[in-house]
Amino acid sequence: MTDSQAPTDAQVPEDRGRLARRTVLVAGGAAVTAVGVGGTLAANASATQQHETQDACYTLTSELVEGPYYIDADKIRRDVTEDQPGIPLLLDLKVIDADTCKPLRNAAVDIWHCNATGVYSGYESGGNGGGGPAPTGAPPSGTPTGAPPSGGPGGGGGGHQEPTDDDRFLRGTWHTDRHGEVTFRTVFPGWYQGRCVHIHVKVHVDGAWTDAGYEGGHTCHTGQLFFDEKAVLASAALEPYASNTTTRTTLTEDGIYPQNGHEGGLLYLAYDRRRIGRGVRARLTLAVAPDETNDGTGGGGPAPSASASPSATTG
């Protein structure tokens, strides 16, 4: 495989390899269809849909904090669901160069998020909650080392928290195609103390896909993807979301969301308002600066405002 080639499904097993990478993410504007518990989500007039007015040049997508729960390049795969229950979610992202509006081909895109009850894989002993500044240092490998999360459920933490277990559900990395697009299959996230419902994302460029995964390059974008309140309220009526008793922070209360709409990571969603359990479609175009490095360690996003939850974290 040459450096310019991206892996195909046959060439890269879902569970293969660890990436050495530093990259950036641009969210794209292609639609996706979610497969629900009972079948395929119908994209019809009854679905709640929001549309981008044009798929052209974009303002740079907001750079946000990485959070304490990033685990670098652990799973090379598009389906990150594993055995996690929840509303099926197809997440379709498109990454473009904000200056040229051209798609970024063969970029490595990471996503990671909590499950329906607010727990991150790799940090299950911390329960529902947590937070802290962005991770630093080399990615973990082998048996987790270091102290468990110090903040406990809802705690602020004190920097990157080392994993406390080997689970890696709802985490994955895949390449963009020649249109700059990539689709992940996952579940609608839940919430935990101090944060609204969100998905973390990174985009890596200038590296090379090899038999071991994606090597080298740099991270040009670190962001978070957000869900509107109507969709979150609809999900909260269903199990297992309904079993989450943690007080939920709304989108407008969140101290990380920049409150600037799709530029800040607010997803376009489509779902049947009466049957959200069948699945949700989510899409966004992420406009990035591929020559820059934005790894999330320098912060990003607004400081918590007076209206934000006092327990807001950077998870």
C-alpha cells in the first residue's frame, strides 16, 4: 500500500492497529440513513430535518477542548457500537479545506463519546461524570497504568485521565473518501454531570495509511459535535436514557459549546419525531485549516458563563 492510499474494508480489519497521529477534523454535509431497531429509518416528509443552505466554502469550524477521555488510535473501524444499547445513530461527516473548499481525502477522523447512561469506555470505574483539561503525553498501550480518575463521578479531574479498563466501545477511527466524507455507525449519546449531549471529534492529515493504521501527520482540528434540545428530550423518554438520573445540562447551559450553531459543531439531524427509537441521521461539514495544528490541548470554546451549570466540565 502506498502512502497516498487509504485502507479498504478488506485491508483494514475493524479492530486492527494503533495509530501514531496528530490530525484535524472537518465535519461534512452528506446525509446518512440510520438503521433502527425495527428497520431502516424512513427519510420522508414526517421526519424532522434541518438542511444546510449550501455545501460550499465555510467559516472555520470551532476548535474546542479535547477533554480527559481521549485514547489515541485504538480502533480502526467505522462501526463503533459494539454491544452498547441505545438509539441507532449514523454520523456522516465531511471534511473540507476552509480556504479552498476542496475535500480532504484520506484524512483520519476520530470520534469518541459516552454511552446512553453517560459512561466512557476505558473509564467505567469513574461512572457517570468527570472532566478535566485535555490529555497530554503518549497514548496508552497495553495494561492501563497510573492512578484512576481522581475526580470521581462529576469531578473536574486534573488533566488527562489514564484509562482504568480495556473496553473501547463508542470509539473509532476511519479515513475520508475522495469526497472528504466518512460515516460512522454508533448510538445516540447520553449525558453526564456538567455537560450537554455531545460527541468528540479529531481530524488528522499529512500522515500515511499503512498496514499498522495511520502513521505520522498532525491534528488540524479538535472539536465536539452537539445535538439540539428537541432530539435530546425525545431520546430521554426512552430506555436506557430514561434510567440516567444525572441532572442534564442543556445546550444553552453548556460551558464548552460556543453557542454559534453549526459553525460550533451543532449537527443537522433527521428522525421521525414519533419514533426516534428507530434511528437518527446526523451530518455536518467541518471546515478546517489543514496546515495548522489544533490538537485540543490549548483549550477552545467559551469559558463557562453565568448561565452555565456550575459543575460544567471539559469532558
